[in-house]
Amino acid sequence: MKTVSRRDFLAGSAAAAAIATPTVLRAQARELVMIGYGSAQDEPLKRAGEILGKRHPGVTLRIIGGLSAEAIAQIKAARGASPYDFAVMGSPAIINAADEGVLEKLDISKVPNAKTLDDRFPPYAYGWGVPVSFAGIGVAYNKQMVPNPPKSWADLWKPEYAGKIGLCRPQSNLGLACVSIGAAAFGKPDSDTDFGLAKWKELKPLVGRNPNLLQQMLERGEIGLCPLWHDNTGIAVSSGLPLGYAKVTGPGPLMLPTMIVKFARTAHSDLVHEFADILLEKDSQEFASKPPYYFGTVVKGVLPPPGAAAYLPSTPEEISSMTSVDWPKVAPNRGKIVEAFDRMFAA
């Protein structure tokens, strides 16, 4: 297999980071609107926005949480007058957005800190953006319901987990990855999504429309375990919930790099480039890697804190085997996969 998007912004309320500026500058104010996570994961983005606002008085940042696929639909409906300037976006969403013609490539020469990137991450941007972090895909579990967590993806099909498993709809990157995992865990190619869907159907999982709702199902005890982002799990654990996280393999550990990408025809291209550069500064990477976010760092020489080992690849063996989904073969078929999934799990 070859990989923190994934939020529902139809809820309408924007998670916003408004940078205070003197009243005298309000007439010159420039607002950047970005697609973020719509959760506590936005804190590193808000911090970068504050830094940008101090450098450029009058600049503000508004962060809206939403699924990238839904943002793409809104941008297309706007017929060129995009309501967004840029976004954090994972590899599959980038492929889909590029196919829809709503992206404009970042000029990496305008992101000086990109030269410090670990070489393993830029390929997942497919030339459209710049990596700023990565998220792990593992299995979150309720310790009170699952005393023996799985060690591999194939373990989820063991009888001891029957009736306890949740799954995310593939409209999200997490759910799309799971369809491929269902194939790869049994020796099939990532692109054999029909096989992957059939394997998940065997488990009769409860379905969450998006990762946030799936996580809530886990927290309420409606399910005992489910594939989930490592950062979602870390934030839930930090709030005192009895959850654990398994860095399952076969394939894996799995990760999904997150990129800053720019939407076409934004009026703030230079500011978007500078924002991305801020996120790659050493202080920004260290801030994002701290608890409860534990975002994976993408810059050479910036290591995550010790507590991150519970969520991110940390041993030499884990790091060397870290991989992702073969997104160019899977992401273009997202629409068909979602349609097949919805038919299969409609009940």
C-alpha cells in the first residue's frame, strides 16, 4: 500500500481564528478562509494564523471544518467565486480536487522551509501542495469493552470482536482508506475495493457518517473498536475517556500526510504560501506534535515527544515499514465506492 478533510461543515458553525487588529486597519482587512478540521486539531492552524496576522496587520484567518469532498462541491457550484482560499487536505482529496479543476499548484520556491522536509512526504502531495503533518490510521478501542486489542488489520475479523466494530463512510479519507485496508489485509491490491467492501460487510459494522460521529459512537459504548485517526484518539484520551489506540500492521503502520493546498483564483496566494511556510517552522512543528494533537512531524530533525509513541511509528522497524494507500488507484473511484458502500450498508 502507498497516504490529517475529514469534517462535516454542513453543520454551519465555523471554527474560526480571528486575529485581532487595530480598528484603524479594519478598512484594509484581508480575510483568509480555509478548510480545516472543525475540531481541536485546528489549534496549530490558529496559531499559525496568529503569527501571520502579527506579520501583516489587518489579515485575519477563518477556519471552517468540513469534508474536502463537500468543499469541492461548493467551489464548483460557486462557478469561479470560491468561498475558500486554501485548505488542509490529504492525498486522496487532493487527487479528487485536482480532477475537478479547483486547485492551483503551490510555488514551492515561495515556501523556503520546504527544503527541510523529510523526503518521504512530498510525493504524497502530487505536486499540488506542501506537507505540513501526517496522521496515523489505526484502531481505537474502548478498554472496558476490548481487553485484547488487535495487532493486525486481519485481527478485526476474529470472533472475539463480533458485534463491536464500527466503520466510517468512505466519503471521508478515513473511510476510503478502510475499504482498501479490507482488501490489502487479505493479500489483495489496494484497488480491489469490491473485495474490500465485501470483507467489511462480513463484520456487519455500525457505520458512522464521518470520523467525528464514529468517534462519538465509540465514546458512548455503541461500538467497542473502530479504525480511527491517531490524533482523534489522542484528544479523546486526553479528556479522560477510557480509550486506547492500536498501531495495527499488515499493512502498516499506515499514515496519511496532510498538505496545505491552494484553491484556484484566490486573491491571497502570497499569504497562503507564507502560512504554509509558518507551519513548517521548527516551533510550529513542535507545537503540533505535542499532546493532545500528536501530529506527525514532517520536517527533518523535529522529533515527536515521548508520549507520541503510543500513536505514531516510533521504533526503527515501525518507521521503516510506515506506508500508505496507493491513492492514485483508489481515490479516482471514490464516487463509485461511496455509492456501493451506501447500497451495501443502507440497512
